[in-house]
Amino acid sequence: MDFQFKQAIIVRQDLKMSKGKVAAQAGHAAVSSYVSAKRRKPDWADYWLQEGQKKVALKVGSLDDLLNLKKDADLDSLPNALIEDAGLTELEPGTVTCLGIGPAPSAYIDRIAGRLKLL
């Protein structure tokens, strides 16, 4: 199937989070970014749901890398969500862990995150 919409979940690798922590933070990014899309681009959110909710999990090496991607997503008016940890387990409160972008047209996601490596 050729998906027209997708969501990118981008995780910082420099934090050395446990697998469970990564999964939880990625879940926060997926839900929060979807909520942003549903509010800002409801048609995109609906099409993405109908297509089967394609997601891609990607990685970056630093906070600066993640913030640059968020800036690019904002400049392109793509729905996104930057996730900060509550600090209850492994990380300090307010630590930025990941970024969700979309759902949005796949070409828009690829323009921003297409060069990143898979998680």
C-alpha cells in the first residue's frame, strides 16, 4: 500500500534512555502530535487514521538536532509536539526527550526528517 500520510517520532539518543522509557516517550510524542494535527489539520489527521496510522521511528544525536527539526516543522506549519519528561524515573524534570511530527503528507515529513536514521 502506498501511504499518503505518516507521522514521524524522533528520539534523542544522547540520553541513553532504557527501552521502556523510549517506548513511553515515543507514545507521548505520537499521541500529542496527533492531537496537534487533529486541532490544526483535521483532514490530515482523519486521512492518516483511515490509511492505517503509518509511523516511522527515527533518531537524532542531540537536543540541538531535535530542536532544529522542530524549528523546520514549525516553519512548514506542520503539526508537531516536543516532549519533556516529568522527571519521575530516569531523567531530570523538563528533559526534552523526543519530537512527534504529523500526521502530515508523507512528502512533507520526508522533507524534514527523510535524512534521519531509523531508531
